[in-house]
Amino acid sequence: MPILDSELKKYGAVNRPEDDVSLSGGGIDANCVLDVTQLAANDVFRVVSDNAADTTQSITITGRIPAGDIQTDVIAMNGANGTTPSAGAVTFERFLKAVASAPLAGNLTIERNGGANEDIVIIPAGKTKASIMFIGSESEAAEVDRHEQEIWRNESAEAKTLLSAAIQLLADPSAIIMVAIEVAKDTTTSVANRKAIPGGVSFVDDGASMGVPGGQLEANSTIIVWIQQKLAAGAAPLKTSFTTELSGSSI
């Protein structure tokens, strides 16, 4: 059986700075997922599990409210049945991050409470965190570049190797992202702060395929992808996203 798309997992880094002075990177935090869809309109968040036993955890959600301030909302799971949604009390303009008080037995969905109840992020069973990247990054009087990590891991259940493994930036609708691949697998490289430039890597734009070192990604191996955010001088606030892809083949 070949490797499934769902077995190629993307996680955040151990150090996810929210300022321009803290360490950035450091390798994988396998409890933190990054696949977030932003709110289509201002709304309250709600949380729900696909496992009825998830009744004791609380989810702390941090976001930006319509007035511009950053606030948190602590939402308790439904105490009778985890598959019954629980809504928060704060209206947000955008999602920044979420932390569960303890791992859930089921998959946790954070979604809009109103409208079509669109999914914002799913935190898989056993994981505890979700986050966007570049929290708190602001434009300045001159163009500014910042650097953070996402980390891909091959979690093949049959311990299969991903052959012809490559990474590319698939979509960047706001044209502010470039990517680079770390020079070796299974590293824990970091930079002193997110304005510092990672050494030994070359950043490329949308559609440029970057081969994983050695041409393959073995089971349980990781590869760091450096994400460069380029903000123009005096850039207006953006609520945007980007998409990377790990591709390859298996026998």
C-alpha cells in the first residue's frame, strides 16, 4: 500500500515567536498543527469533538477582535457529551492560536458559531495546539522580512519511504511568502529571532520545486521548511494564507 496523503503531516516549530526578539525555529512541535482557515466574517468560535468522552477539557483560543486588540476566550467542552458543541463568548475578527488543556480522545474541531459553521481548524486526537504563523508581525517604514518554520514528517503507518520527495509553495494569494528547505533532514536549526536570515538556504517563490535532501523522506523523518514573510513598507493589515505541499511517490 502506498503512502497516503494523510500520512504526510505538517507541524509547527518548537519556537513560534510572537515578537521580533525571541528564538525562531528549533525543529518539530508534533502537538501543533498549522492548517488554519481564517474567519470569513466576525464571529464567536465554538468547539466540538467527534468523541463523546471529551467532556473535561477546556480550549483557550487567542484571536484578534474587530477593534484590533488581541484577546483570549476559554471554552469548556460540553460536560455531558463532547460531540455537543460549546460556544465561546468573544467575537473575533481572526484566529491566532488555540491550546487544549489536555489531549482529546477525538478530533477537535474549532469552527464559527454562526453562519454556515465553517471549520477554522481541526486539532487531531492526541494533539493539543493549533496556530497561524507570524503572529504579531507588523509592517515598518522599510520592507521587512521575517522567518519561521513549518516541519513536514512522514508518518507512514507501514514505515514506507517517500521517494522523489519535494516541497513547493503552491499558493500565496497576497504574494508575501517565499520558502526554503533546510540543508539536512531531522535537524533542529533555529535563528536568534525571526528577522535573522537562516544560513545556507535559498528562498524561492510559488511553483519552484525543492528536492528533499537525499531525494527521499524516510518514515518518521522530518524536513524543515523555512517560511519567509516579506512585508512592504507601510503595508496594510492582511488576513491571508499560503499553502505548501510535500509530494513524492512510494512503492
